[in-house]
Amino acid sequence: MSEERPAVYPYIPNSVPAVRDEMLRALGVGKIDDLFDAIPARLRFRGRLEVPDPLRSEAELRRHVQGILARNTTCRVYSSFLGAGCYLHDVPAVCDEVNQRSEFLTAYAGEPYDDHGRFQALFEYASLMGELLDLDVVSVPTYDGYQAAATAIRMAARITGRRKCLVARATNPDKLSKIRDYAKPDLDIELVGFDPQTGELDVDRLRRSVSAETAAVYFENPSYLGVIEPGGEDIARIAHAAGALVVVSVDPLSLGVLAPPSSYGADITCGDIQSLGLRMQFGGGQGGFIATRDEERFVREYPSRLFGITPTVVKGEYGFGDVAYERTSFAEREAGKEFVGTAAALCGITAGVYLSLMGPQGMRDVGEAILLRTRYAMEGLGDIPGMTAPLFRAAHFQEFVVRFPQGTSVGETNRTLLQHGIFGGKDLTRELPELGPCALYCVSEVHTQAEIERLAQVLRETVS
């Protein structure tokens, strides 16, 4: 009987027995288990993991993965009215074409000599974002908008030397969780509620809450509930009177029709660029941005890289590189204000392509299309007996809250919508129980009149 052939796994490096034995000899150990002697025996797993048998060929692996993906139902097949932080928008073909180019697709942490064009591409992205936001300094993309918000708040706390931060309650709960994680143990987060009639920030409550200990006031515009905040100037005035900074999170796609936060007093603007030419990708495709005025007190507190342009020794030639690199954790290491690793550079390059393609008029056209469709959807759903849409008496952008009749299960309603090929709005019952049976609906520029009318028809039949 021949000996059983040792397993060599094509996707696990150094699994060839001869190579593995050579490495063990170089390390001075007899077997792999010797590498774990420092771990107490009681903490080591001695059984056999219940995992499937290995897939030993690329063709077999491909079939397996395709079988898993085939079980998904996508927004290409169903109509989707889900938003809440990840949105269905039109993605021009050129965005995919550029972000799949090899010199950008592998952009991680390389340098100009092995990552040709990335520094310039990110500088162009930052410049386009700066024009959209009416601000001077824009960071390279962070992991996502959640991290951008949390980092912006910590920047404000370092600048003011204070630890109390007031955060609007109408903030995505997942984002709020990230903010709390980033803040502890150094900062105290206190929520400021919203007006139950308008959904706008409760300015009176803010006025009572702000003090000489407040580092920052954070709110979103539009808010998590889709409400456009008209009181930005009042909020900024109250915060600044107490010596606090104002941090505003914004959807950049709204800035074709809405004034940027800098115009009503925001000191730090942040948000997510997913709406700028990035596909949803099963919840991915996120990238955060942070932007401020070009003042040293702000620039020195950015933990992420900043890219600038400068003339070289060759007349008429320019180069692109880091600005104030010494303030980053790459330079300061453990002494850095925040540790920064991977950045969503590819997302920033894609967003830059989208912004350059759309231009000012294109951004305005998209914003107006979203406003019109949102209004049309609110009126259509609001005409259904027993339903209230929108719940709040306010201007909305892209999202709005729908209240169903008492006794209606939002979850059951969404399951019925699925049977008709529709992803319904996000169930808010657990997040905001005081609102009753409510869902957050999202309408973007890709939704057609027929889709919106069909949603209203199915809801009318379901609710009645």
C-alpha cells in the first residue's frame, strides 16, 4: 500500500512539506506545535475543526462561490427603497473603468516610484471635494463616514482641550456606536434630541446642554431621518458662543442643491463618499472624508495623510506629495494622536472621477432629481389611508420616515413587499420605539415614476 500523499494547498503559502521542514529547521524547532509553547495548554484547541473538505482546484472553488452568490437577490432585480448609510445611485461606466486600472486597483500604501499617478489622483480628488465643500483642506479617504465622524469629533476635542461632546440623536445608530467606541475613555458623549414635529435638532435643548466644557457639537445635514436642518447658523452660534467647535456630517451628493456646512458655521465637515460613483458592494464601497479651513490648528490635528502640490527643481514641473507628514502616526508611531493605517484610496480616486465627470451642473441636476423623486414618493405614500408620509413637517432629501397604522408590523410589511420584488424601508421600530411603527424610506435619482407608483400600490393593498 502506498503512503498517503501530503496535502499541498494552493492558497496556503509554504504548505509544501519540504519547504515547511526547511523553515522549521531555520527556526530551530522540530514541529509546528513547538511554536505555540508560550500559550498555556488549557487555552489551546485540541479537537478537530468542523470545516468542509478543501476545494483543491480553482474551477471547483469558482463553482462553489458562484453557487453562494446565486442565492443573493440584488437591487438589479428588485426595486430597493433602502438607504440609511449605503445608497443605490447611478454609477457612470467611466468610474468602474478607472478604478479597475492596475495602477490604481492595487493602490494601498505605495510610494510614487511604484504607485504611479496615485498621489496626483488623490490630490485631484481632494481639490474637487474642496471646491464642493467650499473648504481648503480635505483628507485622503478614511475607512468610511463613520470613522470620519468619530475622528472629526476627536480632532475638535484636541483643539479645544475639552472632553464633552454633544451629538444629535438623529444620527445613524451604527455611526453613533462607532463614535462612542472612538471617544472612550477620553470623551463624554451626550445626545441632543430632535423636535417630534419637525425632526430638526432641538435647539432649546442644545442651548441648555452646551457649556464651557463642550468640545464639539455634532449634527448631520441631511440627518439620518432625511430631514434638512434649517437651523445650522443658530446651532453654530450657540456652540461658538461657548467656545465649542461645530462638526457637520453631510452627504456630498446633496451639495448640488444645498449650501455646504462651511457656509453656516461648521468648523469641520465630514461624511461618506459612497454616493459619488461607488457601488454598494454588499454594504461596502464606503470612504470617509474630513475637511476644514487651511488653519494650522486644524491641519495639525488631522491624523490622516494630506496631499499637496509643489514645484520641482525643473522649471514648470510640479510634484505631488504629503503635507505636514510629521504629524501622522506614520512618522510619530506610538506618539501619534490617532493611529492611521489603511485608507480607502481607491474610493477617493473613483469619487474624483465622478466629480470631474459631473461638474457643477451635473451635481445640481442629480440633486434636483433626488428632491423631485423624494417629494413624489412622500406624496404617493402619504395618500394611503392610515399612513403618514413624511412623519416630520420638514424639507427632506433622499430619505423620509413613514409611519404605518398602529398595530401594523413593519417587519411583516417588508416581507410582503419582498414577495412583490421590493426591498422596503429600514425598520425603525427598535431604534426609535417612541415613533411607533415606522420605516425609513430612501428614493434616489435611479428610481423611476413607475417604481414609486408600484411601491405605493403594493403598500396600499398591504396596509388595507
